[in-house]
Amino acid sequence: MSENVYIIGTGMIRFAKYLDRSIKSLAGEALANALEDAGISMDLIEAAWFSNSLWGLFSGQHCIRGQVALSANGLDQIPVINVENGCAGGSTALHSAITAVKAGLYECALAIGAEKVYDEDREKVMRSFASGADVDVIEAFVKALNAQKKKEHRDAEGKGPKEKQGGHSSFMDLYAAGARMHMEKYGTTQRQLAAVASKSHNNSSLNPLAQYTFPMTVEDVLADRPVSFPLTRAMCAPIGDGAAAAIVCSDAFLKKRSGERAVRVRASVMQSGRLLGESDISRRTAEKAYTAAGVGPADVDVAEVHDATVFGEIYQAEQLGFCAEGEGGLIAEEGKTALNGSIPLNPSGGLISRGHPIGASGLAQIHELVTQLRGEAGKRQVKAPKIALAENGGGFIGMGEASMAIHILEK
């Protein structure tokens, strides 16, 4: 067994829309970047976990996705384990690689995620998102939602033009419903949601690997196209493609090499959601991660949290203990989550601005945090971080995420 596990290399490509590139091509570039960053050759990787959710739905490539993508780039013969865990697929791959190295099965392992979500057939893209939930439940939810919208439309007839909502997946309606409940319970405002979006867009303008690299003011965010109240387009993650990877190793492996840029894994914890009752997956997973790492929320210097919409950042800030329940919007509005704030959140731009190619998103979070802990983030560098946290959720079960992984890293 290895007492400690380290991340010695990370790599990702710019998240964007790549109609003319394949999963093999995206994965190959991220793999090459991670190997270069780690300063090792490919033959030292003993096992790999490959994360992808939609390749089978979009292109018919099921069953052996990792073997297909990695062998095309010269990585074969070793164990390749395919991971499909919704938006938490990348962090699941990393958790699995860390667990195997810690158990002593391997000294050096790869976690890699690649995804192509963008397609010219927008209806196909929107349908694919429904697979991240119990399809029977999501179908019933959509029917009920459509019935409610028809009623609202009838009620609004004769009362002037009705504001048009943008086309979107059913997940955006779920997030919007959660945001409205939070607003009603705690007094969170749409302007506070916009403050989160503005902060993240401004962060991503400093990130050359982000899908969106333009800044936005709070007013810009509020004036953007409505999606599902209170969410505007600028408050929601874009559709795009990408790949990211991380290489982990044991104590023994690291001792044979320079460990100056290695980042220690203090905790790697996964949990699943539950069908009945209130969702408590974030709090449960965080408690286990903090206990495993021997730290608390106050010790975290920078975090990447799952924000498919800006409400996700507000909610997770509260669940992870960075603020009191109901104050997630307030700390954003006060600037506490900015790069120079007391708890910088999503310095990469987060899912809503860096981008969200599903199987790669969790590993993109890790790439950002490793870069921050090394002090190599350039203009978006957080001041002297020592402890970093990544929270990555996937899918929906009951009232919350179906799966979640939290990683705590140390400089």
C-alpha cells in the first residue's frame, strides 16, 4: 500500500465546439499534455480510467470507449476501465485511479475524460441530457412542467406580450426550481445569482483554456436571454466539447523523480444520492472528505464546485461549509468568492464559463486546482493557496445528485 498518493501531471485542451474533431483526437491531446506536465513517458502508466457519457448515444461507440480512444493514441495493453457516471464521470475516474494506487495495485495510473456534447442537431443534444436522471421520473416532470407552462400561457392571454424563454434541457428547469425555492426561503435575489455569473465570466476571461473568454457585468448577465426564471443564458453552462486528464502516483514512484511540482491528495471521497427524502449528498460527502483530510472548511484556500448553473455554486458553497445556509448568494455579492476574496470559488470560470463537456469536467476542476496550488495560474492566480477542494456532482436521483466526488488537495 502507498501511504500517500500524488498528482504529478495534469492536462486539458481548450473547451470549445469541435465538430471536425473526434473523441480520439481530443483524448490524445489531453493525454499528451498530461504526460508532458508530469515529465514521464507513456510506458510508465500501468492502468487507466476513461470517462465518457455520450459517445455511445451520439456515435454508437459503446462498451470499449476507453480502449478505442486510448489505443488510437498509443496507450494499450494495460488495464483500461470505462467510467460512465454522468457529470461526475471525470472525478469518478480520478477517485478510482487514486484508490488503486493507494491500495498498492499500481504505482502510476491515469484518469482521463473526453466528451463531445455539441451537435448541430440541438434536439438530440437536449434529449441526451435526460439520460442523466431516472428517465421515467424526468418524463413525468417534463409533462407536468409543460402542462404548467400551457396554463401560464392561457392565464397570460390578453395581458400583453409574454417574455419568451430560451430553448433548454429539462435540467435547467430543475435548477431554476431549486433557485426559486432558495429565493423564497432565504431571500436570495436574482442579482446575487448574476453576481456569481459575472465573477465566473470575469475569471474565465483570464483562462485561455475556457470556452468563454469574455467578461460580463452583473447588468450584462441580467439582460441576457431568459432561460427559465430566474436563470438567464449567462447563468447556465454552455454546450461544448473537451478533454482533461490527471496522472497519479505512489510514494515509491515519486521518490524516483523530482517531486517539486507534485500535489498531494489529502482526500478522495465518493457518495451516491438517495431516491426518497431531502438531498444530503453534498453535506455527507463533504463531512467524510474533511474527516479523511483532517481539515475543515476554514482551511480551504480555493475551490472548484459544480455549477451547471450559478445556483449550483451558491448551494454548494453552503453545503460545503464555506458560509451559513442561505448566505451563498450574499458572499458572492460581497466579493468573498472572487479571486482576491476570502474563499475564491471557480477561479477557472467554472462550468458556466470554462465549459462543461460532461465526462471531462471533473478532471478540468483538478487541472485548475493543481495549477493554482503550483502558483502557475497567471492573472487568475489565487494568493498562496495551500489546500484546495473540488466538488463534482453527476445526474439526478430523488431531490439531488445521483453521484458526487469530493477531492481535497495539498500543495
